[in-house]
Amino acid sequence: MTFSRLIVAAFALSASAAAAQQTDLTIALQLEPPHLDPTSAAAGAIDSVLYANVFEGLTRFDQTGAVQPALAQSWEISDDGLTYTFTLAEATFHDGTSFDAEDVKFSLDRARADDSVNAQKPLFEAIETVEVVDARTVRLTLSKPEGNLLFNLAWGDAVIVAPESIETIKSAPVGTGPFRFADWRQGDSITLTAFDDYWGKAPALTEATFKFISDPTAAFAAVMAQDVDAFAGFPAPENLPIFEADPRFQVLVGSTEGETILAMNNGEAPFDNPKVRAAVAHAIDRQAVIDGAMYGYGTPIGTHFAPHNPDYLDLTNLSAFDPEQAKALLAEAGYPDGFETTLKLPPPSYARRGGEIIASQLRAVGIETQITNLEWAQWLEEVFRGKDFGLTIVSHTEPMDISIYARPDYYFQYGAPELVAVFDALGATSDPAERTTLLQDAQRMIAEDHVNAYLFQLAFPTVADARLEGLWQNQPTQATDLTAVRWTQ
């Protein structure tokens, strides 16, 4: 072969390599899951890795928030709204066992059992029986109409699991999704690989590694050095303009279902007093928190409901920033000199940064806070399960989850009977206008009673390689859905 032909061959080989489509992805998240069972924990970080990737439910949310078929390919609803009959996909679990109606029955019965540890057990309370009709058909009979059933079944807490692999689900999850669990290097990363026998459309990616980088400075360095291909929920919003000006990157800023709140322990003094709760709410300058902690990314809220929802009410005026009113309310409640309490903060930037700002604002009206920074496992144990806190800051990222206020055993311990009645009525109606009225009634009730101090709707910035497409911009549920992600040349 002549020298010139060697050069041509070398160039052809190089062009062929350049044209080869990349099929692996390294994507960073700030929070590492405490374990890998989405059906037995409140940590949204589990869904961030596994939802729609490893685990699937009967239904699922798409990136617009709409409910779509998943393992249930179709369904019929009886005229009285009490019977749902689902036709199931022909799918296989990652361990080679078949998926069938028995797995659906096992999963739903486990989620709603008396000893269930499912964090969202009320999602299933309307289900009276789960009946296996045949391998591809399952029938749910309800004790009362539940207009949200298909919506409820799309949550990460309602994914289908198998009895054969349930004992090791927390460390080695087995689902039916397009990716299978491959490896977990705790403190560092989780790796998923494409599942060759997936029942649906095969993903473009063959491997995805989730890297966990909690520190905002380290997050900036990792993205800038292109050590990761994307960072979903980028924790340093002050750096976004740098990436927007760099042609190597794309910046997606989306909305979330994350109502970020200063939660108060309604079950213990002094927060069992509505005047104290109102004082706390009026002591908070929301915009200062948004500007100082989130660099302007976030939408002020006055109740526990997403502003992009058509049923949202702007009730921010009910808890407007007014330190003098806050002091007066404290005096009326019997605390003219204020009081001391705890402020327990989980790892996200909005909590750690926002906590310092809020502590200063509360101090200005006489409320001293003892700040404790907790890792997620500690926060879940002490605050969420143990209810051992005065104040905490957390973003509730579950979709349209205002019904948690009707649960007296929920961590902030509210559950007023009048509100419970509203949600009982909501579950029994499917009329859109009536549902709007009830949802708005619920928003007013919790805002007027100042159950918590409502801060802002969490924005969701993603920084990614400019050649990537298919990443979710918005977060209708806490998920990093990789099913449509691919590299472009």
C-alpha cells in the first residue's frame, strides 16, 4: 500500500470512529439514595435514580406530568367507578422471572398492608381487593370512588416489585424497566446497564452511571472539567451564567413539583399554637431566601401547591413579610420575648443556604434557632419518622401532594378534621369543577392556619453536554428518566 493510501485509510478510520455514536452516560446528582427500594422510604433520591429506569408501575408520569400507560397497557373502569380492570404488558424482570398479575397483587397488597412501611400508604387506601383474573389481567375493587387512582399508581411508591427479589431490593433492585441495576459504589456512584430483554422500546444508552456530588463547589468543578456529562438539579445556581456562555454546555431550567417549606412541628409547643405559626410565617422574607439561597431561581408560594397547576391560588398575601406583625403575634401567644427551637437541615443547597438566612430572619423577631445539619438518613430518622424537631426546611417533590396535610401522623402532625373532610369529598368526586373548588378550599385552609411557612417552588436547573438530547427539563415527579436520552453528533 502506498503512503498516500495509508493516509487516506487513516483518515477514513478516524472519521468512522468520530461518527460512532456514544452510548454511555455519566450523570451527576447531589443526593445519594439511602437505599434502593422506592416502596419503603420517603427519600426522593431513590426515585431520582430508579423511576422509569429500573422500576415501572402500572401507570407512569411523562415529562409533562400527564399519566401514561406503563405495565398496564390499557384499562376499563366500571360505571360506578369502583372497579378497574387492567390489561398487562408481557414483560420480564431483570432476573429472568416473568412479570404477571400475581406480581401486581403482591406489590399492591404489600403497599397497603397493615404493616406496610410505604411512605405514601394513603395512595392505596381506597383499594379493597386486588384480584388476579389471569396472568395478563388484574382487577382492583375500590371501597369508594377514587378519581386519582391512575395518578396515584404512577408514583414511585407504587412501582411493581417481585416476591422473588424482595429480600435484597434495598441493595440489588430488580425491576422490569429498560435499565437493570449493575453496581453501587456507596458514597460514589450507581451504574445501570441496558436490559436486553426489555418489553418496550429499547433505550439509546447502553450504560448510565449516576455520580453523587453533594458539594456545590465540587459540582461546578466536575461539570466544567467534563468529568460528568450532565448534572441534573445542579446545586450551584450562581454558576449557571458561566455555563450558559460556554458553547460546550446547555442549561435547562425547569419547574418542579417541589414546594419548599419551613415545616413546623404542629404536634408540639410552641408550634401547636396557630398564632406562633403565623408569627413564623410573617417573619420570613421569601424573596430574600430565593435571592440569597437560590440566586433568584424559584417562585414564591403561599400554600402547598404548585403555581403551574391550573388550580393554584396565590395566597402569599396571607403570610406577607411583616416582622412587626410577627412580634405582635408572638406577644399575643404568650412569647413576648420569643423562644428557642431547633432548625434541622437536610443536605440540599436550598436547605443549608436557606437555613442560615431564615435563622437570621427569625432572630430579628426574637426566635432563636439551633441549627443542626443532617444527612438524609439522619433527617429521615429524626425528623420524618421520629418527629424530633421544631423547624426544618425541605422541598416536597411529590406531585400534587397537598393531601399529606390530612394525615395527622405525617411528620408535621396537622390533620385538622375539617381538612380531612375536604379530602374525603375530593376522593369521592370526579367532576372537574367540584375538584377545583375542593382543592382551592384545601389551599386556603392550610394557608390561613399557617400549618407551615411556605417559601418557594423549587426550580430545577440541569447543566449538560450540548450534544445530549432527551433529558427532562421539568420535574413532574422526582426522576431522572433516561429512556429517551441520546447523544447527537
